[in-house]
Amino acid sequence: MNLADLLTEAARTHGARSALLCDGSRVSYAELDALAVRFAGSLADRGVAVGDRVALLLPNEPAFVGAYYGALRLGAIVVPLNPLLRRGEIESRVQDAQAKLLVAPAERSAEVDGIGSELVDPATVEGEAHAGTIVDRGPGDPAVLLYTSGTSGIAKGAELTHAGLRANAAFLGRHVLGLAPDDVVLGSTPLSHVLGQSGVMNAAIACGACVALMPRFDPEATLEAIERDGARVFLGVPTMCKALLQAAEQLTSAPQLRVAHVGGAPLPPETLRAFAARFGCEVLEGYGMTEVGTASSHRLGREVRPGSVGPAADGIELRIVGPDGRDLAAGEVGEVLVRGPWLMRGYWRNPEATRETIDPDGWLATGDVGYLDADGYLFLVDRKKDVILRGGYSVYPREIEDVLHGHPTVQEVAVVGIPDEALGEEVVALVVPAPGQICDPNELREFARARVAAYKYPRLVVVTDRLPRGPTGKLLKREIDRESLRAALR
């Protein structure tokens, strides 16, 4: 078994069909498979062998796909890096992975020179000698080393396996999105991210569909691509959904989608309803993480329960446990645990962190708080570390954020706990105004106060022009200046 077989099989079945669309050019499945073979030859000529790590610092373009599958053909381990990372972030990941090569465009060579890996310009692989047959790998062997976004402060490399990635792609492509060879999937989600790899690239290839690649997400350009390329399947995160809704306000009629899948962060109910209405599609929420891939998801054509991220993925088990580690009944809130065939093997060269995350029975502690209903649908409440303890009561920031998202002047919200001598923590909300709107902090505070229990509403509302986010768009609450907020509360 080798994840690279996915592309070879697709090329054999769909050789002449379009695999990728990028900047007006078309790449067939046969051409994409040949590109992967050329990359494999180029990497092999540079000494890459089974088990070596090959880092990719590439945007969403055919070279990423070719290098990804080319490295896999050799039995190497791919280390995808988000192109938005800075030198220090790139260096720490490359050195931790002990990557033999770093595939990066020539324009970034000066920036990443001297970080400890040989640089390879993807433009130089044209005409390289072809590699041999695909190296066989065991189902549990690592195929991809994917670094977490580091919301806890330290990025760790999750070892994702050949069998796990293949099963995850098949689940998303066939059972969630219902992809077919005539589908075009919008490729605006970074392929360096777990959703971009499993839900876009690998899922499309597993089903013989086409991916319309976009080097970077831009809402206006995305709407144009949907119309031009006939893309009817969208996968992304809530911030993308909001940006597309704003961009669509300038259009007489918005391009229509068949299905949208959203994950990576909670999607406010108001945004979900507005997106579904504007783009004429069913919106499916799912839940996953770098270490797991997709843990749960709604499926196209099956019941969608608002506020839920769907039932467990096929073969995945979910549990909700209390502080004592015991299972909780349906409807009771606790930490979400996950077990299943496509969980990571562990954290690269970090057995201590692995033991802290995965217990001896294979259950991974997600750090997320939620509950299962009587039918097994998962509802997320918040991150375990983000729960605010105010005067002995637990306040879940997501609940307050969803309320404030319902105010017409609000674009984005982050609710955090600030140390308080009397209450333990106090509730504070940071809001970003919607375009053309002015947020009144007092009005927003009273808006929330009228809709939640007295101990939950934010005593302080701060208006800001932006919230701190990582390269994938994930909100980084740890970077919020809590000392300044604490001083403002006095």
C-alpha cells in the first residue's frame, strides 16, 4: 500500500479527464501522474529514499500535487508547510522533521537559505529522469508529517499514515460530498492544511473529480473562479464563508454551489443560513483536527441538525467524558475523545506529548468540550482551555460569540476570560465591525445581556480592527493581550 497509488489508479481510470485547473490551464490525470513521476525522479536523483522527510513550501499549484505524490512514490514522508509561515516558523519545522530536502520556489530561496535542508526549485524538475515503481509501504507507515498550527504555543508534527489518509479521503469524497468525475472542487483551502489535503486534493483524486486550484484565497477571485471553472463544491473555514458573503453583496446574482463543507472553527448559525441561501447549497459542518483528520460530519442527503457537527465519521468512535474520565450520558457536557483508523500514529519524536494525548486504549483527548445527543450527533461547546470560570460558573465563549454574531454590526468575535480577584475570571468580548458598520460597545453588551444568563454576558466589549489569526486563519486567542484588557476592566 502507498497513498501514491491513489493518483496512479485515477490516472489509469480517468487519464484524459481534467485533474487540475489553474490560472486558465488544464492538467489531465495522465499529465498529473507523469508530473508526480518526474518529481519522484528528481528527488531520487538527490538521494531521497524510504523514510526520508521532504518538506514542501508551495502554494496551491500543480507543483504541490506533483511533489506530494512524487515524494510518496519513493516511500518518503511529506512535510507540507503553509507558504504564509515566516522563516523562523519554517526553520523550526524543517529542523524538527530533519527534512532532507525543502521544495520551494526560487523567489523564496534567499529567505530560507541556510535552514538546514537542501533547496529544490520545483521549476527544475521538468525533463528529469523518471523514477521506478511505487515503493510499497505498510498501512500504518507514516506518509505525511503535518505540523499543528501551534495554538498552544508549540507546533508538533502529527504522523499521518498511508491507510489513514486514504480512508479519510474516501469518506469525505464519497460519503460526505458525494463527489463524481464531473465535479469541480474549489481548491482555495491551503493544501498544506489537513482539510485541503484530505477534503480537497485527496478526496477529489479518489473520486476522479477535478480541483480548481487557487494559489491563495481571495473572495472576489474565488467567486470568479466558481463561475469560470464551474466549481460547485466548496470546502473552507468560517472566515472564508463570511468573506464570500460580503463579496457576493456586490453581485446581482451569486454563483450557485451544489454543496459546501465547513470546518476548522465554529460556524455561527446566522452565517450558515445566509451562506446556504445566497449560494443555493446545502452547508455541511464537520469536525476534525490535524491529529485526526475528520472525526465527524454531516453527510449530503442526510439529516442536518443545526448547531451540530454531525455524527461520527465511518469507523470513528466518539466519547464524552467528565473530569474523572468517566463516560457521560447523552446531553451532558464534557471533553470529546476520539478513536479510529485514521488517527495519527503519534507526534514526531515526541513520545511524551503522544502519551499525554492518546491513552493506552487508543483514545485521543481532543481538548474540545461538547456533548452527544441521543442519536450520536456531536455538538461542540468550546475548547477545554478556553472555558471561563466566573464566580463558580462555567461560561463557554462560543455561546456568547454566537449571540454577538447575531448583531448586524458585528463581523467577528472573540470572547476570553480575564483574571479577576473576586470572581476568578471575568468575561470580555473583542469584536470586529462588519464593513461599513460602527460597533457600540455598550449596545453590544446590553444585546448579549438580554440573551444569556446574568453571569455570562461580557462586562467589557472592546472594538478592534482585527483578531490574531494563524496562517490557516485559525483564531489565536493566546495572542490576545489579556493584561491590557485586565487594566481596562478596572
